[in-house]
Amino acid sequence: MKVEIIPCLEDNYAYLVEAGDDLAVVDPSEAAPVLAALAGRRLTHILNTHHHWDHVGGNLALKEKFGAPIVGPAKDAARIPGIDVGVDEKSGWQFAGHAVQVLEVPGHTRGAIAFVMDGHVFTGDTLFVMGCGRLFEGDAPTMWASLSKLIMLPDETKIWCGHEYAKSNARFALSLEPGNQALVQRARNMGPVSVPSKMALEKQTNPFLRVAQLRGAFGMDGADDAAVFAEIRRRKDSF
């Protein structure tokens, strides 16, 4: 399975995922960059992680051109333009003969999902490089439960997220853990494109996955994980 990065808008990423004769695009915010990246190849599927316009804006134009079915969260089908196939954790999905695990990861939106396939996870705006999405349609316990699902993926899983926010996320992470040497090295060596990350690296450097390490620093020794996560999110929102 091959993944190609497609920069869109100001800081969005869409992805082409190619396996055999099948070629899918994940979260096409706009059609033109996808068409340019296809370079004459035929698109067979359109995948959406959530309903926000900067992840579905290219759906209808690409569907009209290629007739590609749109696959997205069943629980938010009413807000996914042109959706043909609604998926959830129970249904899963199949792509080019590969079993695709669908994780329901509400918090950023109530219907957000992640697609896990062949050692890759497409997280949309739930998990970013060294960050996580804002809680627009969920609360801290909901988002923490979603991130906890992603944490359980194998350490070598490649993470493809919806935006390039790594530099600002690194500055925030360093404000919380200036002595975290893995984080210091990562921030020092960061290039202009941060994807893909790997789950092992996120567990070392992403503050939103490090509630156990930050609990004491916040003086929250008696607090549960969701409460510590909420404090991290509160600090990031005002950073």
C-alpha cells in the first residue's frame, strides 16, 4: 500500500492511498490539488474522516468526475456530502482486498472516525502530530476515550493527520515538558512536512497522549486521566 501526501488549502493534507488497482483519496478539502496529484490516474474511492468542509469540500466534484463512491462515518452521514457508504466500528470496510478497521473517535466532531489499514491510520482532526483536535462537538472524557483507542495501535503504525500543525504543537509541548529529550530532539530536527509520524514517537512527544507523565507536574495526582487531558486541552486552547 502506497500513500501520497497532497497539500491543500493553507495547512490541510489529503492523501492518495494506492493498493493494486484501487486508488482512494482521504479527506479531499478541494478537488484541484487531488486532480493534479492523480496525473491521469483513475480515482476509485473517496474517504472522509469527518464532516468539516476542509475535509469534504472536494467530494462532489471528484465523485462527479470519477463516479467514485464516498465512504464516511455512518453516524454522521447527513453531514457528509454525497456519501454512499456509511461505516462504523462494527461494519469495518474493505479496500483492495485489505481489511480496514474503522475506529469511532468522537470529540472533535460527534461522528469522527479513523481508518486503519495495513499499518497506516488516517486520523483526520482527532490526533495530530504532537497535538489533537479541538473539542467542537464533544467533551474531554469523550476525546480522551477516542485518543485511548488510537494509543492502542501498534507502535510502528504510521499516522497521517489532517493538518500541518507540528511546529506550533511542538512549541506548546515544550512549554509543558522542556526536559523531555525526545521532544527536544524532535522539535530541533523538524522539517516542513511532519507526516507520517509513528505511534511510538507520539507517545514519547505528544502531550495529549502523556497524561500519566504530566499528572504530577500539574499537581493533579488524584485526578483521573480525562481530567488531566482536559487540563492539557485547556492550556493549549489559551496558548
